[in-house]
Amino acid sequence: MADEPVPGRLGVEMREAVFPDGTKGVITVRAGLPQAEVDALAAEVWTATPTKPDDTPAPRGPSAP
């Protein structure tokens, strides 16, 4: 086992990013990318993600289809 951390497989790493709505997440990026670019990539992913469907709970019970 290595004594010190080594770059991730194929030159990528998992990085924390801030999305435009203020939430945080982890994305895979090229190793060594500046944080501003990581956040910019996260914004691209966030805007390309389809709008989530209505989160109203589905009806339950015998009348539910």
C-alpha cells in the first residue's frame, strides 16, 4: 500500500461541489482541477438535469390503482 495518497484511477478524483441552488454534492472530475472549475462543472450538470417530478405522495390503500 502507498505511504501517501495517489491520484485516482485514470486521473480522476471525487470532489465536493456547490450547485447553483446552494446544495452540495460530490462529482467526479479530472484530478487537479481548480475548485472554481469543479463548481462550474457542477452547475452544468445541475442545469442539464431534468426537473424532478412532483413529490406529492401517491395515494395508498384500496382505492389506489
